[in-house]
Amino acid sequence: MDSSAVIQNIHRDDEGSKMGMWLFIFTELLLFAGLFIVYSIYRYLNPAAFALAAEQLSVTIGTINTIALLISSATIAMASSSIRLKNKKLTLFLLLVTIIMAIVFMVNKYFEWMGKIDHGFFPSSPTLQSLGSGDTLFFGLYFFMTGLHALHIVIGIVLIAIVFIRVKNNSITDNNPVLLDNSGLYWHMVDVIWIFLFPLFYLIT
Amino acid sequence: MENQETTWKHVSFREHKGKYKGILAWILSTDHKRIGLLYFYTIIGFFLTGVCLGLAMKLELLAPGKTVMDAATYNAIFTLHGVIMIFLVVIPGLPAVFGNFMLPLMIGAKDVAFPRLNLLSWWVYVFGAIVALSSLFMQGGPPDTGWTFYAPYSFKTSTNMLPAVLGAFILGFSSILTGINFIVTIHRMRAPGMTWFKMPLFPWTLYGTAWIQILATPILAVTLMLIAGERLLNIGFFDPSLGGDPILYQHLFWIYSHPAVYIMILPAMGAISEIIPTFSNKSIFGYKVIVISTLAIAFVGYFVWGHHMFTSGMSGTALYTFSILTFLVAIPSAIKVFNWVSTMHKASIQLDPPFFWAVSFLFVFMIGGLSGLALGALSVNVHLHDTAFVVAHFHYIVFGGTGFAFMGAIHYWFPKMWGRMYNTRMATTGWIFFFIGFNTLYLPMFFLGVAGMPRRYYDYVDRFHGPNIISTIGSWVLFTGLMIIIVNLIHAAKNGPVASKDPWGGKTLEWTVDSPPTFENFEEIPVVEKGPYDYR
């Protein structure tokens, strides 16, 4: 007599779950909103230093990462549709592409960060301190914001991997796709945040 | 499944046998009532810890100079008192205990929308508390910045800031999860017929609170992460020597922490809005106005954070704006007070302990609220900033407001939660001691503040001696009252006479189920036809 299971069966409410996910996404956006406030204030106070520092970042790597995330967002949305068409094989393939794109993003990020650190651009490094406070703040924000975003990517990879396994062993099916949909919502949120981070750090020079 | 339901029929949630036995049946339970009680026991534990720290501070202030502890210990103690009381007791207090227990009962649901998430939020709360309190036992000593963790001291001090900051961060998660859960529950799980404006007022205030929890807490989370970043990586956002700005920290901190004050007070107002009509045997005056003022407080509360920083350095325009908005946010609170008083007008009042707590709430909340207006005025604020006046104001609102409402709520819902009745004479005695002690403790601090005694000092000049003695004696009277109340309730929970379904004559849905409720709350989901306070 599994009491909690009984309750969950009675109270399955997909609309409710999605609503909960949307509320959670609000909280995530607000988490980043605090950082965007910090960014805009320091950009306003140090316009020249921020513009110059942004030139240190590689637009190519940033663009590749943006494309990778956009593709992954498309594939997970397609996975939500394909599970409703009862095409398990296609769903699994699309989820796999999503995960691979996320990993591509992380690998790129790793090389990008390592490159910056090799050149002495990391928080409180002597190079940055010699350049002045504008650069210190720019790279502080860069590492903090893209780092927090990368953490969300990692969480997303784990989440989508769980969804992958559950689709595989049929615990997510066309009549119970809400976890897949919610992971998709989460993933789009991560994508949208990147869409803002990319121009703010890479393109405004 | 039908069979199972009949076998559960008259077993209270306390005796219900689930998958686990013993203590596991509680700490792994997804039943909202058990989770509510789990929160209750943990919060009371932390509350008593915080009370002891408060008593120690008052003891130190009994005489000028070093009385029982040195300055560093005093700094650590007021920080811990603040962190424990704010993050571990008052913010989760009413929503997590009574919200969890009563929300589904009051809206006619069998549980909250996400029972497992609910259990998770308790575990996250406990984990956050352990992390925060671990700072006590590590080398370096407990943090000494005050609960506000102001930069730049919070990343310069050698004490254990990181655990405290991370603990508060984790506790924020718990708060967010509870908020999401309550919003979805209220949107999706109201009983058939219970339209928005037929919902009792306590769920309404929980709804407002939940929105503040999910919209404000993330800002605190990111601010605390930035403090951690300052300490670990030297990112320099708040460090003037690296180009950062410590004032920005204050802004970010209060963007969360001012709305957090409304997280503390709104559910307290909700509980009072339940108690007063029940004991007045009269429907609440101006139901819709109370609802709208709840939402107005939740909304305007976002835009007043600057009034914590009148002396920190802001533009004149910002000062005026924040001051005006601060006066504005007082209006909906005052409207509620008028509504509560009007409810009692020409009512047949039952004089029972919950009602005493409710009216004393009105008394202390008025003092707290009006002294808040004094602080919201720009010129007066410059004089009173960082004095004992602020401490007195804050405690009149948070201890007097939320604390009295918590006490009222526990006396009101005790028969429902434990299924037994307490001794009302003893409860009243406890209340008298508590009320007198409370005012003796905090009223002198208004005068001390006006006279210029700064807060957060372990020492003071001789002319402040008299009021400080009165204040310290007040703390002992208050503690006596608290002990009487606790002994009374513990005794009642074990040996009190069995309570009926509706001992006070309440009309909301939680009084239609057994005391204590069965595991399923309602064997059949009720259909709501009338408003919540259908007295006469």
C-alpha cells in the first residue's frame, strides 16, 4: 500500500506542473536579472573600458556556441512534438542531439575560459589589476555570469539525460510527456539567457 | 482504491500507517500536515535558540561596559540572533508551518500541488540551517557582520562568512520551492465552487506571500553568491579598491530584504484575519478590501527598499521617491487595521486566548507601524538611523506583529493540529506575561533611540542605564510568559482533553474535518457555495 503513489495518481495535474515550471523559470530569470543590473551599472560607469575589454573575447567561439544552443533548443522542442507522435526512436535521437550540442557548448567554453586564464584574464589577476578597474569588473562579470550560465547548462545536461533514460525505458510516453516538456522549457530559458549574454559580452565593442 | 479509502476513514494523519515506520514516517512523509509539523518543531527549536541569544544580548546591556561578554562575542551573538530569527524562523514561520498545514484544508484540497517538492523544501531548509549554523563550530568563529552581511566588511572579516552566506542562499531555495508550490496549489486545487473571492483570507495572504517569495528571493540568492564570489575570487563588484561599489550591495540586498519583511508580515495578517471573525462571531468587515490591500502591500513592497539606505548616499530624487512610497505602503496596512477593528464593532466577542493574541497584535502592530512612518520620514530618519529606535520598530513589527500572530495562530489551530485542547486559563496567563514583558522590553528602546543610543553596541554611556535595566527586566518577563505558554502547550498535546471538530465556532473549511484531520483531509471534496465567513 504505497500511500504517496496513490496520492500522486489521483492528483496528476499536467497544467499544474507546467505552471510550477513557469514560476520556477521566473525565479531563474530574476536570478540573472540581479546580475544584469550589476552589469548595466558598471557598463554605464566604465563605458570605454568595457568596450575595449569586450574586444578580448572571441566572437567566433561565441557565435559557434550560440548556434549550438539554438540547434539544441530546436531539437528539444522537436522532441516534445515527436513523443506526441509516438515516435520514440526520433525522440531519443533528438534528445541525444540536444545533449551533444550542450556538450559542444561546454567544451568550447572550457577552451575559451582556459585561453583567457592563460592570458592572465581572471578575477584579481595582476594583469587585470594593471589594466584598471573597468577591465577587472568586466572580466569579473564575464566569469561570474557565463560561469553561472554554464552551471545551468550542466544542470540541463543532467536533466535531459534523465529524460533520455526515462523515454528509453518508457516512463515518459505520449500520454505522460510533461517532464520532457518541462525540461524543454528549462532548456529554452538557458538558451534565452545566453541570447542576452552573447551580445552584452561579445558584440558590444 | 475505494477499499483503501474506507479503511483510512477515521484514522488521523498522526496514526496513519504509510510506507515507513517510526521517525522515518515523519521525515519522509509527503503529507502536508506532517510536513507542517516538521517545520513547526524545527522552527520552534531555532526560535528558542534565537531567544536565548537575545536574552544574552539583553543581559550584556544590563549595565554599561563589559557585563558578561566582550565586544567580539556580542557582535557574533547579534549576528547569529539576526540570521537565525530572520532566515530560519520568521521568513519560513507562518507560511511553512500553518501554510502547509492549513492551506489545503482551507481550500478543500487533499494535499498541496507538489507533495514531494514540499518534502524536499523541508529537507533543503534543514540542510541550509545546518550549513548556516556550521559557521559556529569551525575555526575562525561565527560571523560578526550583522544579518545584513554588508559589504565591504562581509568579505574583509576573518570570521566564517561563507557558511552563513551559503546557508542563507540554500534557505532561499526552500522558500522559493514553497512559494511555487503554494501558488500552483491555490490556482489549481481550490474546491469546486470556491471562486477567488470565496477563498478565506489566510490563503489569500499566503498567495501574496508566495509571489513575493518567488520574485524577490532570487535577487538575494544572487547577491549572496556575489558575496561568496568576493571572498573566494576577489571579483571586486563591491570592493572600491577594485572599482566596485559597496552601496550597490546594499541596493541588491534590500531589493530582496524589504519585500522579505512583507513575507514575514502578510501571513501574520492572514492569521489575524481568520482569528478575529471567528471570535467576533461576525463576518469580516470589508473582505474584498482586505484582499486588495494584501495584493497592494505585496506589490508596493517591491519599491520601497531604498528607505533602508537614506543615510548611505543616494540622489535627492531617489530619497523623496522612496520616502513617498514608504508612506504609501502604510496605507493598505492601515486599511486592514481599520477592517479588523470594524469587524469587532457590535460583535459578540468570545474572550479566548487566540483573540487576546489577535487584539494585542493590533496594539503592537500599530506602534510598530507608526514608528515605521517616523523612520520613513527623511529628516527624522537621519537622526534615528542605526539607533535603538530602529531595533524597537523592527521588533514591534516582526516580533510583535509576526510573533504575536504566530502565537495567536498556534492557539487558534492547536485543537485542529494536535486534536487536543489546552488549558485556556494558563494560556491567558502566559499571554499576559508575554505581552507585558514584550512592551517592557521594547518600549524603552524607542526612548533610548531618540536619545541617541546606537544599536549593535555592547556598551553605552551612563545616561542610558535606566531604560536599559527596564528593557532587560522586560526580557525576563517575556521569557517567563513564553515558558508558561510552551509548558501549557506541551502538556496539552500529550494530556489535554480531546478537541471537537470546531471548538471555536469557525466557519472556514478546516473546521469541517476531524481534529486532527484524517490522512486524506476530506473523504469527499466539499462543494463550496457560501463565502468563507458566513456568520450573520
